[in-house]
Amino acid sequence: MKLDLMIYGRGQDRLEGYQTFAAPSYWTEQMLMTMDRFNDLWNCGDLSASQPEAFSAEVNPWGKTYMFVCMPPPYCCALLRCTRVEGDEPGTWLKEVRNADIWSLEGVCCPYEQKENFIALLPSIILWLEQDNTSFYGRLRRGQIEKQIELPYDSIINPYAEGDVEIPRHLRDTFRSDNALDALYSLCQNIKYSSAPFHFLFGPLADYFNSEIGTHYGVTKVFSTLRANDSADTFSDPMMKMENTRKRDFSRRKLKYVLQMNTFKDKKIVVTRNWSLVCKEPNSTAEPIFSDTYTIQDQTISVSELLAQADFIRSYAKHQLCWENTMDNSDAEMMFSFIKEE
């Protein structure tokens, strides 16, 4: 599965301003505006004073803190981060014309219709990002990355695997602490046993971000890499809780219909003979379901003609409607009775 990059930030030159350096067509202006609150967090400063624990553990905790959103609308799923961009010299940050740091809202996204496949790849995407934590902005600027990526095969893990998720040794070493590795295992477990996409924060600043914007974005899970996660939570497969229903013989309801003849006479002494198959169930409101009308000038008809008409309707009920005819019964009335199953 190829993944699209989204990179948005300020250009270096005086006239460049903010611009989208990479984005697929389904990443709309509406989606960009939706992420304003997340993107504006850096305006409060780099947080090194208020969140010293995060900066003591990581050089750039911003680049290691991710938020996943899956939004209909704007019908887009994305794993995003907001990070400072590395400068040309090691240990420096890229500056714009006013000598201010350049920040990048960036990440990996997919159309909403592909959310199931994308969600399964989220732990692998985070692992891949952690192996090279430099910004997409900087890598694209230096020509080190394309606007579409494909994860290396050896970076892909399966969160739906039976038992514990297996993370290869070379990927486990990507994380510097047990808490960070536990956060990834907890993310895999939540994905495995979740019945629907859920918004989450992952990384050293996850708790702080959640306090600031968690409610706004509907974040339901927080995976901090600085503290112990709720990995002790017990997950169970809902399919294992299902009980077999008791076996029950299938039986259909049987309704009895009887052939019935009614005659009507109008003012011109024209007789209408109406044949009907009528449901005889108690309190049945069913209307006659078959009728045939004959109009004659005189009021006489031979018995043989009546029997022929009755036989025609009986044949129709038996062969066209596939009803059971009780004509084998010795009772003469039953010759014109039928059983319908429903």
C-alpha cells in the first residue's frame, strides 16, 4: 500500500509565506483548517520549560509525538505531527527570513475509504518514522524523499497476529525506553480489539497535547512514551464470548384457504359470480387473493360449468401458487381447501 505525504509550513524566503509542499488531492483545504488547533500548539513555545521531562528524554519530542484522526468529513485519515525543521548544520533549526524557527505540520494520510488498511499500518508507520526522525519538510527539501512512500517490508508488523505482537529486534531497539515500547504494544492491542477507528495521541508530549486539544479532536486513547501505559488492560476477543444458540427445529406457519363463490346482482339483473380463495384463520383480515368474475344475462348455470370453474381455480392454487390441496380428504368441503405455508 502506497502512502501519501502531507507537508505544510512556512517557506524560507520573505515572499513565500505558508504553503503546502506535499499533499494528495483528498487532503482538502477543509482538512487543513480542521487541523488548525493541532498545528497551533507550537505557538505557545517549544514547551521545553513547561515539559522538561519530555525534553530530557528526547532531543525533539515534537517530532516524536503523533496524532491519528479519521474524519468523515473531510473524509481523510492521517497520522500527523507538528515539528521543527532541521537546519543545514547539525544541531540547528531551519530559520525563515525573520530568523524564526520553521515548523512543519506533516504526516502520512489516506482516503477515508481505505481506513481499515491504514489503521493496520499505524504501528508500522510509527516504527518507520522513529528509525529516521528527521522532518519530512527537511527530507523533501533535500531531495531525500518522494511525496509518496512505501514502507520497507522489514518495518511492517501485524497488530492482528495471534498472541503477542512480534516486533523484530532491530525495530525494538528504535525505542530508548521500556515505556515507549510498551506504548507501541498497547497501541497494537487497542487496534486489534477495536471495532471502529479511534483517535489517539502517541509520544512524549501525548499527555500534554491531550490536555490541550484532546476533547476538541475526540481523542479516546493516549499512549505516552514517558510513563507506564495501561498495557495491563485486559483485552479479549468478543467472538470468544459468544454462546451457541439452542438448536430449534424450523417450522412454518400454515394458513388454511378455502375456495368460496359469491354472487352479486345489480339493478339490471346482471349476475356477477366471484370466486375467491379466502383465508379462514380466526380474526384474519386477509382479502381474497384470487377471483374470477362471470357476467350472465340469465340467472342459470349448469353444475358442470360451476365444477369446471372451481376445478380451474383449484388447479391454479395447486400448480401456480404451490399450495397443498387437501382434496384427498373424504370431506367434500375439503376438496376445495388449501394449505399455504409462510
